[in-house]
Amino acid sequence: KVCQAANIEVVFPENQTCCGLPLSMLGETDAAKSTAIQNIDAFCNDYDAIVTLCASCASHLKHGYVNLLSDKALKFAEKVIDFSSFVHDMIGLDSIKIKQSSEKVAYHASCHLCKGLGVKEAPRSIIKAVADYTPSPEEESCCGFGGSFSAKFPEISAELMKKKLGNISN
């Protein structure tokens, strides 16, 4: 709806697949490279941007592919952008109609978004534009859930999440 409102054509290449981050994390380098090549080939048309909603995927597409494939992935990686940055920096909030809400909203900055991609202001600006953004302590601290962390360390994960939820409920 956001892209439609801004008159942006959305194309979904059928040959794309998972970004391959799980393969890389498991040390399956050959399979990860193969996946990267498949995705780069799927997006070989001259798209202006490659937008993803998942910060982990965006970080891997942008940085992981360059680590796996060097220069072969640079042109592709330059076009990868997370959705909040795409809306904030490329579309612009002024070019779309935004429904206002009086809801009080807290924000959690995912590790891959704020640390991996360095995206900090775009999500907050978007929230401020549509709702009552209420900063909470430690917005950029780990929630304890990313990747397989919560499965490998459930007790630590639960404590991190408890602290995170405590911060937003105040």
C-alpha cells in the first residue's frame, strides 16, 4: 500500500529465495554462495532498489554477500535497503498519505537494523509521523530472540526479553 500510494512499481522476482543467512551461520559456505548467486541472478534486472522487511536478511544481502562473493556482489549490495529506510529516505513521508493514530507506541531496534545496517532514525521518524512515539530505555539493546539464540540459551533469552518488556511497560 505504501509503494502503491507513492506510485512505485513492486516486482517480485520468482527465482529469488531465502537470503542464505542460516546457511552462512551454519558454516555451509558453498551452499551460501550458491544461494547468493541465485538471488543476485534473480535480481539481475536494473531495479532501483531491493527492499526487504527483514533487517537480518537486509544485513546479509548487503554485507554477507560481499563477504562471500567479493566484488561480484557489490552492485547488488548497493541496492539493498530495509523498508523503513526506503520509506523514509527514498519515498519520503510527505509523498504518501499517512493515517494518524493517537496510540502510544514503543520501539525495539533490532540488532541487525541498528547495529548491522546502522539504521537508527528512519523507523523512529516513521513512528513519530503516525503515532505518539514514546522512547523507552535500552531501545537498541538485545531482546534475546535473534537467530537461534533463544533456542540455544532459553533462560538468558527469557531474562533479556523480560527486561525489554519491563522497559516498555513503564
